[in-house]
Amino acid sequence: MLRVGRAVACMACKNMVSNNMGVRFRMPLQKLHPLSRAIHHRYNASANPQRPPHCSAARHFTSMSRLPVRPPKPPPGGHGGWRYQQHRNFWMLRLASRLLKLRYIVLGSAVGGGYTAKKTYEEWKDMLPDMSAYNWVIPDFVWELSDQIDLDKLTKILPELEEIAKLLPELPDFDKIGENFTFLKSILSTGVSVGSEGASGLRLLLAEAPGDTPVKAATEAPVTATPEASDKQFKKSSDKEKVDQLQEELLRTQMKYQRMLERLEKENKDLRKVVLQKDEKGIHQRKIKKSLIDMYSEVLDILSDFDSNYNTQDHLPRVVVVGDQSAGKTSVLEMIAQARIFPRGSGEMMTRSPVKVTLSEGPHHVAMFKDSSREFDLGKEEDLAALRHEIELRMRKSVKEGQTVSPETISLSVKGPGIQRMVLVDLPGVISTVTAGMAADTKETIFSISKNYMQNPNAIILCIQDGSVDAERSIVTDLVSQMDPQGKRTIFVLTKVDLAEKNLASPNRIQQIVEGKLFPMKALGYFAVVTGKGSAGESIDSIKDYEEDFFQNSRLLRDGMLKAHQVTTKNLSLAVSDCFWKMVRESVEQQADAFKASRFNLETEWKNNYPRLRELDRNELFEKAKNEILDEVISLSQVTPKHWEAILQKKLWERVSTHVIENIYLPAAQTMNSGTFNTTVDIKLKQWTDKQLPHKALEVAWETLQEEFARFMAEYKGKDQDDIFDKLKEAVKDESIKRHKWNERAMDSLRVIQHNALEDRSITDKPQWDAAIQFMEETLQARLKDTDSVINDMVGPDWKQRWMSWKNRSPEQHTRNETRNELERLLKLHEDHTAYLANDEVTTVRKNLEGRGVEVDPALIKDTWHQLYRRHFLQKALQHCNLCRRGFYYYQRHFVDSELECNDVVLFWRIQRMLLITANTLRQQLTNTEVRRLEKNVKEVLEDFGEDNEKKVHLITGRRVQLAEDLKKVREIQEKLEAFIEALHKEK
């Protein structure tokens, strides 16, 4: 049988068909297989039912579909046996054909499964997160692989990687990672087995049918290459369903693995995030985690600023380093700290204030101040020099003017490998004589500072004695014996033993000192040290080497005068540290209980005196007051323009009205001539504008701003505000106003605006005319009232007041009254009199008064005349003002009428308009510039006050404030002490 496609050719029937490859075949029917001939006749019969088949094979094929699964047994004998054999062969061939189809289906499924597995693996590999940060986990040979990964090798090493991951304690939750590695191993194992078959099948498929998809190739039946082909492909519907089901199963499997890969990717990302967060958290914790000695040092820093009113004294242990000046205190401390950290000098006082040094062990040798974040690398000489310079600056800054030493403590921490943990306080050296350049009370101040630290019953006194000088010259030993007569907390240190051995004739004297037999003081222990050769450039290492060499070769140690544990600063440091921590463990809990009782007392006092108030300390109160002041400044910026202009106009007129009336209006009006009046007014207004008016306007604006600022603060104070802020607010207001500088550049533009306003004489409408008249009347009436008051004071009470109030005139008032009467008669006779009296008129008035027995001085006559004429002129001006109410018509038409020529009304209109324009200009400058600048000044002042603790203490005072401060510090001390005690117990 030859398969040629979907069609075959039969030469007997002369029919031609084509196979699926497009090739036509011609072959005699006798050469075909019987089954092929049957297929041929079946095809012809179906195509031409009228044409009978010409071979028996066709008749047998027509009934093929009705054959049973098992053919019936052939009848015995005859031609039936041959037919049965033919039927059996046909059934076997058909079964073989079916089996060949199933083979290709399985092969296609394997090819599709292998391709899908390979594609899934590639996608999973691409979606894996970047694990380059953990390359060290993977063995080195893995990175030697080429672009194509050896899956078998990777599968073998996955268990090893899983075990490595589980052994890493620093990384979080590696059980999940182990599970992921196990799952990856299973995937890769499956992928290897399927992939090898799939790859070979895929290569075969691509070689046989390039261009076809794997699914399509898998579903196609195998083809037998023969010269002739058939026209049909036989395929059952059940086969199609199986192929479709297989394809759906492959898709479901792909989706399942895709979801698993996505889940793995998400888990890996989450795990990586957790790892990074834990790393950051661990780094952060390492930064903020404080050692035991740092916690203790913080408590001491708070206690140094605590001023207790409940007799809760600071009795926490610390090592107090005392000694005579230049005895080697600083050198001993530097040897313990293992760095030359203190300023050095030859014979002069270098330690001018107490220096608290917190020593602790650390990986790096660094130093840092309590109030600074800068770290000084003690391994670098430039940092050491900078540290010494900073300590010297802080010492000099702490010393007040006129003093030599200061009780203020400089807090410094030093960390380094091998440093013993303790807290030492280096005090100024004790002196016996005050030298030139020192304050007179320097000696007493040093004694007071030393006693203040040594009187602490838990303080360890490190008494430094210079071994190179006579013991009888020591001052510090007497002081120490007074503070610790039993020597229960004193450690004696003899320095410069190398010089002592060289200079002393009797080495037994050194033995007596270290045995405590020479000095009257007692001590827990005695030590002898060498702190170098006296050179400022020596390093700590060279000093240590020199000290060790000296004691190794010294006969003091060799002859047994000194014991081995009594020499070298290393042994001293260990002994002091042990003694310090022993004292800390014995006393810290007692101190914590004392502060707990103090806290209870403070809280009880607060509840009894301030039950409804929060416990706000000075800083919190300052922040509250700061917010209130800023709110008041913001309220200042919300003042309406109308209010600003009204205040400015009123204040400006009050400031310049006297000048306008006395120096401009009255001199011009008293000329009694229209042309002269206008000329005088223009000249005086020009001079006034150029010299005085802009300055006056800016002064008024500045004063108005201050007054409004003060008014808002006063109003805000009345709104249930705490009076504890009054002093602070007043200081902020005064300092802000003091710092505020008005923008002087606005003066030139203001001068031009005012000059243009005063130059304008054109009154455009009747309302402006009436407003000017009203302004003039109000001004003249106010001046007339003031003039009447002056005249009444000059002449004394009239007859009504004398009778009703029992008041009498003084002799001077009587004289002025007579003078007034005489001058009033003169004015009645000459109503148009000038402003000044002539000399003959003065003489006439004086003689008339003398005739009535009144002696009067000519100056008194002129002074009285000035006030009387002023009142007379103002009264006439008011009358003229009433006449001018109907003069606007004549003013518009420029009619000249002596009675209705109202030049004075025009003058007051010009003044009034200038006031309006000036007020508007100043208001714009205030709201746009000056209020904001004042607000900025207030903020700057508040910031400066907030950084100045002395200022806050001075401005925010009272028992309430002090009580809140004490409560805050006592709570903080108690909490830190409890945390320290807890850490101390854990360390045990």
C-alpha cells in the first residue's frame, strides 16, 4: 500500500486525481495494492453511482463500515477461506493505520509539552529578581557557565544552595527561600526530562515541516512519499477532540506554572525588601544604641544642669581628678584616654573649667562633644589639634569677664579600642598663689569647684601628686584628706616617678609615699606612673613604651619598693574602672529612689497649686507664646485700608497742623492781600514739602505701625491669655521695633506726590468745596478754643468763677487782666489792625495803665496783644468762612470780590487733599512692605530668643515655670536612671 495523500489514481477507469502535495500520479490498477483498488472503486462508485464496480474488491470495501470488531469465523472449505483471510488482513491493516496515527499524536504532544516547558522556564528565569547582592551565596563554578545554562548541573547544586541559605542567621525567613529552591529543583528536573525529548522532537518537526507551528505539526498525520497519492485524509472526530483537549491541557498547565512563577517572584521581592529593611534597621539601631557608660553619662549631663529645690543632691559616682597645678593631671587623663586631647602649656594654667570625659570602648578611636555631632578622629594629628583648639575655645568662652576659671562643665566623650569605661572630671589645678593676670578670687574659686565635686560621697577622688617636687609643697593632699579623711574613695597617683628616682637621694622616700606613710591622707590604693619625658610632641605609644622600659629597668621595682600592680597607667586605669563600677552598682539604685521621691513631691505641689494647667516647661511655654505673637502679627496684616488711612490722616494732621496754622496760614492771611497771600502760601508750602513734610509723614506711619502692633498685642492679651507671657511679648515687641528700619527710598517718591498734591488748586465740585470749608472751620474752632484757654490762664478767673468757686487772681493775673482790657479797647477802635503793635501804641497802653496805678512791662503788653489779636483774627476768619459757603460759584468763574475771595478755603482744600493722598500712599507702603518686614523681624527675634536660654530664663519666670522645669528634669533623670539600672542588671 502506498500513501500518496488524499487521492489515488486508477488506470483502469482512466481517472486522474491529485495528492495534497500538488503532484499528479498515473499508475495501472493491477500494480496497486488490493486495498488501494478497493478505495479507488469505492471512490468511483460514490462519484458515479450508475457505474457498477468492475472488481470484487470494491464490493468488499463498500461494506467495510459494517464490519464487526471481530470478523466472523470463515465457513469451512471452498472460497470462503480465501475471503476470510482477505477480510482479516484488511482489519489488521486498518488497526495498524490507527496505531500509526496514535504514534504521531503522542509525538506531537511530547513536542508541544517540551516546547511549552522550555518556554515556561525561560519566562520564569527572566522574571526572577536581581539577586546580584547575594552572589556570594552561589558557588563560583556556577558563574563559569555560558549563556546556555546546564540544567542538570544546576539541579544537582540546588540542595546545596538550600542548605547554605538555611545556615545564614542574618537573613530573614530563609525557610521560604529553601522552599523556593526545592520547588525550583522540581521544576528544573521536570524541565530537563521533558525538555530533552521536546527539543529532539522539535528539531525533527522543524526539519520535516518548516513554517508550521508545533501544535499544527502535532495534529497532522504522517505522509508516505509515493509517486501516486490519494485525494482524502481520513480523520475521525474523536481524534480532533483529543487533540483539542490536549491543547487545552497544555494551556492550563502553562497558566498554572505562570501563576506559580508570579507567586514566587512576588515572594522573592517581599523577602528582598525584608532583608533590606532589616539591614537598614540594624544599621540604624547600631547607630542609636547607646552603651552602658553613655547612658550613665547622659544622666550626669542632665544632673549638671539640674537645680534642685528639694535637696535631691547629685550623689552619682564619677572619678574626680584633682591635683596641684602642673602635677600631671591632664597627662594621666590623656594616658587613660589614650590620646593627647587637652591643650598644653608650660607652667601656665590650661584647665580653666571642669571637663567631663566619658570613656568607653569602641571600634574607632574618636571623640565628640555632647552638643555637637562632629567626630574627631584621634588617629589623625589634624583632628587632635582641632579638638585641643575647640576645648580651649570652650574653656575661654565659659569664663566670664573678669574671671580666670569657670564652674561650667565641658562634656566630652572618647571611644576607642581597649579604653576602660568610666566617667572622669578633670578639674583646674589647685594653686597656692594668685599671680599677675589672674582674678583675685581665683584660688578660692578653684577650691570651691574642687570641694563641690569631692563632697559627693560616691565620687572617686583621683589625687595626683607630682613626684619630682617635695611632698611638703603639696596642697591637694590636705584638701583631699579634708573631704575623705578615711580614704575610702581616694586613689593616690604619684606622677613623674622617673624624675623622682633621678633627683631623690633616698629612694625609700618614694616607697614611703606609695605605702601611704609620708602624707597624712589615706587612700584605697597607691600608684606610680610615668607620663613621658615632658615633650609636648610625644605620642601616647611612645610614652607607654618609655613607661614600660623605665619600670622594667627601675630599681624601685627590682628592689621591691614598688609592687608590679602599683605601676603603669594601664594598671591604674583598670583599678579606677573597677572601683568606679563597684561604686556605681552600690549607689545607683539609692539615687533612683531619691529622685523618685523628689518627683512625687513635685507632682504633689503641682496638683495642689495648678490643678487645671498643663505641665509646660520653659521651652514649651516659649513655643506657645511664639505662636500667639505670630497670630497677633498676622492680625496686623488684616487691618482694612480704610482704617489705616483714617488713622494715618488723623495722626499726620495732628503732627503738622501747628506748622500749617502758625507758619503758613496765619502769616499769609495777616497780609490782608490776595496776591500776597497766595505767594506766601506757595513759597512756604514748597519749603515745607522739600524739608519737613516727607520726614514727618514717615515718622507718623512708623509710629502708627508701632501703635497698631501694640494695640493688637494688648487686645490679644485680654482674650484669656496667660499673663506669664507679658514680659516676653513686650521684649519681642521692643526688639522687633528696634530692628525695623523704614524703607527710606520711599521718601523721594512721597515728596514728589506731596508736592504735586499741594500744587493743585482746582476744586472741581461743590462737595469738595464744602468739605474744605468744614475742615477749615473745625481747625479754626480748635485753634480758637486753645487761644481762649491760654487767655483765661493769663488773666485768671472771671467774676463768676471768683464768686462761685472762691478763686482769686494773682497779682500777675490782675496786671494781665488790666492789660487785656486796654488792648481790647484798642481792637474795637481799629478792627483792621495789623498783627503787631507799634512802639508808640505800646507806650500809650503802658501810660494808660500807669494812670490807673498798674505798672506793666512792654514785653507783657506785646505777649498779651499776640493772644488777643490771634483770637480776634480767628473769629474774623470763622465769619469769613461762613460767607465762603456761597462762594463756590464765584470761585469757578474767577470773579473777584473782596468779601467772597476765599483763598484760605483753597489753602485748606490743598492741605486736606495732600493729607488724603499721603495717607493713601503710606497705607500702601505699610500693607505691601512694612507690615511684612515687621513680621519678618518678629520671627527673627523669636528665633534668636529661642536659641538664647538665658534670655528665656529671664523673660519667662515664676514658680510655675520653675516647678514645671524641675518636674521635667526629675522625670527624665528617673527614667534614664531606671533604663541604666535595667541595662546594668542585664550586663551582670
